[in-house]
Amino acid sequence: MIGMTRRKERAGELGTRQRILLAALEEFSANGFSGARIDRIIKIADVNVRMVYHFFGNKKGLLEAVLAEIFKERRQMLAQQPSNLSELLDSYFAGYAADRHRVRLLEWEALENGANEDGLSTFQDRRRVVEERIETLRQLQAEGNFAQGIDPQMLFLFCVALSIYPMSFPQSVYVATGEDVYSDDFQARYRAALGQLSSLLAPASEKKS
């Protein structure tokens, strides 16, 4: 009975922690780190403020936990090795399109911290994830899946830029196309265009096949 009670208490704690993380994701993405308020987070999560400090220590610890969860989920989503550049671009775009909060958080981070390593939450974990993605590009290049001679680090930045731009600048999408960036029609068009663009980087032998 004691063991069962402890398991129930543990399950309750996990539920409370998850509610706080979800509420914090909403708050941080809407207002950034500086503008986020713990009182709004605990109201949305319906928890006592003590639980925030119990789990996360302080507001910065809460933000780092939110970002860690996001990158953990993305790492799991990208665990399957893409067979070509088109698949990789499509997976990047799908990830950004499915998570508005993540895009907003990255934008706030750029505004508040820029390229200051000390200000980047979960910096070392994120560096490892990015290094893995760059290594994936190196492998695809070595296997002849796209043209040789392109710096894999620069190609990674190109892939991210192409994938995230519509969600970062929805007003540009609307001005250019008259469409909502989150509409099925626009996203289908954009994903098709990404596939066409990636084919331009394919080696000559692949284009002929």
C-alpha cells in the first residue's frame, strides 16, 4: 500500500510538472523571458507557486526546462535518418510548422540574447544536437545525395532558414501569396517547392535518373 501511495504521489507530481511546462511554454512564447510572469503561469497551470520553485528553482530554470523538452521532442522526431536532402528539408519544415510556440521562443531568444553564448539556454545540449544534424548532412554528401563542395555547416543554416522563414514572417507569406502560412494549401505548395529546390542540389547522375 505504501508503494502504491508513493507511485500515485509521483504520478501526481509528474502531472503537475507537465502542466507547469505547458503553461510556461505558452507564456514564454507570448512574452519572452523578460515579459513572462510566474503568476500567469501558475494561474494557467492551476498550481501553487511553490511547485514552480520546487521543480525548476527559478524562472530561468523553468525556461531551460521548457527548451530542453522542445529539443528532446525534436531530437526524437528527427531520429530517423533521412535518405536525401528533400526528406531532411521536409522534416525540418514539418517540425516548425507544427509548433508555433517553438518558433516564437526562438524569435524571442534572438531578440533578448542574440548570439551571446552565456545567454543561450541549454547551449551545450543544443550544440550537440546541431552537430548531429550537420554530421547527417556530411554523410548524405559523402553518399552522393547532393552536390559536393558545399560547406555542411552553411548548408545546415540554409536548411533551417528555408524551413522556418514562413512561420517567422507570416506577413511576408500573406503579402506574396495571399495565403495563411498555416493553411493546408500553402504548406502543400511550400513543401513541394522545397522538394524542387533540393533537387537542384542533387548530383548530375541523380538528376538524370
